[in-house]
Amino acid sequence: MLKKSPILSKKNLLIGWGIFIIVVAGVFFLGMLAASITERRAEIATLYANKKIEINGINAKNEEWGLNYPREYDTWKKTKNMDFSSKHLGNMTEDQLESRPEMVVLWAGYAFSRDYSAPRGHMYAIEDVTHTLRTGTPGDDVKDMQPSTCWACKSPDVPRMMQEKGIEDFYKAAWSEHGCEVVNPIGCADCHDPQTMNLTITRPALIEAFERQGKKIEDATPQEMRSLVCAQCHVEYYFQGDSKYLTFPWDGGMTVETMEAYFDNANYADWTHTLSRAPMLKAQHPDYELFLMGPHAQRGLSCADCHMPYKAEGGIKYSDHQIVSPLKNISSTCQTCHRDSEDNLRNYVYEYQDKALEIRNRIETELTKAHIMAKTAWDNGATDAQMQQALQLIRQAQWRWDFAVASHGGSFHAPVETQRILAHSLDRSMQAQLELQKTLFALGVTDIAMPDISTKSKAQEYIGLDMDKLQKDKENWINTTLPGWLEKAKAEGKIISNS
């Protein structure tokens, strides 16, 4: 008869004990996980069951939302911080015209030639739009430079006003008409339903753009909504017709070419350039459109995944509402997916940006020359027929340049597409110069004097801006008119008195 090996029996015993320990440990950790989930659900339920105030309708006061959702509100308040500087911009004030004075010439005849600064956090939305020279100094004897549409993305007071006045009536009013109404900066009610806290679209332009494409916002997934709430504002848009109705030019598609075709078919121009006389297009900030063409969107990521990373506190997991560059906190943004060092990840971003900006800088030099060459041709008697082709190329070149550089983070969101667009812009800039050289030769012009535009002030003087007067008028307006708007808003309860 065979006998059991004592070695085999001992081995089986060890295996048995090992399995037992693993099972016990597994049960223990599953119990801990279940307890954690129960605790988290309980805490979330407690949050909803113990709201300090009831928020109904469109409540634009972020401070009141903060009473119910203090964690999110505390991180939102950090949008006021100006403490992060990347290799290329950050969340601090930076005068872009001072850094790149060619842009003054590129925007000659348009308000951006007066003032163009790097964007800051959401809490500065109202302050920045009221203080910029681009909104002028409207008053009793000065007409508004801008329509009320310019408020559209600056405040949760906007959907409130649209509900009260009607969408079209809101848009077509003068910008200053709503100065004491639009007073709370971008915040909670812009993106959240107050009853469910679900993400929601509060700007009609996005809903209307979807409808014209045969789509419905209601069909968007929760993950898609984490980008679409951003796409309410971070998109290309224009003011359509006499009513200045906010419109997204997406009817034929969302590429730089399809939107250009949309504007061409409508015979639309934002302004006529004062030097070249070209009918120009001004790109706003096509962030969403370019993002969709990049690798992160194509792999299912949303804007919030990188710009609003999750945080944990006790049993609660919530989104960081500071909404800042992912490079500020790589460990909780990039490194949640990419197993690489912070230095390497940061340098990958810089490499994308550097290569795109190398092309951008060349365009700004060559496109500026094209505008000045066009002015020289007009000054020497060029005809409309002689200039038509060159002006069309200038329009195309600047649209592509602006589309790429106006997008926040475009050189990283979609590096291949951004470099393609910039390359086409440079190509058209050079083609415009060739066309203009032919015209100038026909006019007998062989020498073109290029002005000194090496600084912002010199460039603004060249295009005819009286910056001393503009700045003094604005400073006086900020000190006199603006306080009245805020005092009236506080008196009417539209803004928290200590804000």
C-alpha cells in the first residue's frame, strides 16, 4: 500500500494555510472597501440632506452656492490666485502686445490693437472685461463700442438676464446697459443645475449650434458634458446681424477651413483692416474645436479630466474647481495616466509649444509685412482689381494664424493640427507678398519702407492710436462710472455686499 509523503502533506498544509490567509485578507479588504463606499455615500447623502440654503432658478451668487458646497467653492475661489507661470504664459497678467508688437499692426482698425492681455482665472472675468480698453468708455456723450453680447460668457448673470429679457433683446442691447446687472464672475450657475447639481448648458448658442447640425444636447453623455459645459464659451463665435446674435459657425463643420467657408458664404468680415484694407476675420478662442482634433479627446478624455482633477477629502471625492493649467499640478493631472517623471511630462508639453510658436513668430513677421506692403500699394494708386487676390490671401493667412494662436492651449491640445494650420498661414502670407510684389512692380515701386514697430507703443503710434488719451479716458471711467454700476448692483441685491 502507498503511504502519503510527509513532505507532500506539509506542502499541502502550507498551501491550505496560504489560501486561507489570502481569503481572510480579501474578505477584510472587501469589508473595508464596502465600509468606505457606505461612508462616502452617507456623507454625500448628508450633503444633499443638509443644504444650508435652497437654491432655486438661476442664482448667480457664487457665495450662496458655496454654503452648500464648500469644498468646490473653496477651490473655485483659487481662480483668483496668480501664482503659476509656465514657460509660455500661466495665470498671471501679461501684456501680449508688449511681448509681440506685430499684433498691433495685424489688428489695425480693431479693438484688440488697443489692449490684449493673457487670460486670467474665472474670478477675474467681470474685472477684465470692464477694465480692458476694448470695451471703451461708454457714457452720456460716448457711444458703446460693444454690444451686450460681449457679456455672454462672463457671468451666471447672463442666463438670468436672458430669461428675464429674452435672448435676442439681451444681445442687441448696448454693453453698458447691463453694467449693473452682470456683476458676478463665472461660477456655479453657469454649469450646474441647482436641484440635482448635474452639468447643464445655460448658453443658447451651443444648443442652437447643435440643433443646426441635427444633434441634441440632451443626447450627450455625462463624460461629453464635462467638455460641453466648457464649450459654451471656449469656442469660435461671432455676432450675427444687426441684433449681434451670438452664433457658432459650425454649420458646415468645426475645422478652420469649414468655418472660413461659412464666413465666406455669408460675405462676413469682422472689420476692414485700416492699412491693407483687407476684409478680416477675428478668431475668438476655438479651444473646443481644436481639442476635439487632438489625441486626448480622441481617447475619450474631457476638459475636466485635466483642468479639474479629482480631489479627496474624508469620504468625499470632488472636482478641483480652480480650473488652471494641468502643468500646475502634474501629479494629479498628467501622471494619473502617464507613467513618467514630472520633468519629462512638462518638457513634452514645452516641445510641442516651442515648435508651434517658432512658426507663429515667423508668421507674425511676414504677415505684418504683407499688410504694410498692401498699404504701400494703395498709397501708390493700386486698383481694387490689382489688390483683390492679395487681400484674399491676407484674409486667409490671418484667419489661420489667429485660429491657432487665439486657442488656449491649442499647440498642446492638438499639436499636429495646430502646426498644420500655422504652416498654411505662413504659406499664404508669403503668397500674399508675392502678389503684392507684382502689383508694386507694375506701379513702379521698388523700395518699401518698413516702419519701426519694435515696441507696442511704436506700433500703436504707427497705426494712428492716441494711447495716452485712450488710457486716461479709461482710467477716469473706471474711477467714476464703474463704481456706480457696482453700488447699484449691491443696492438691488444682485451682488453680495462684501464682494
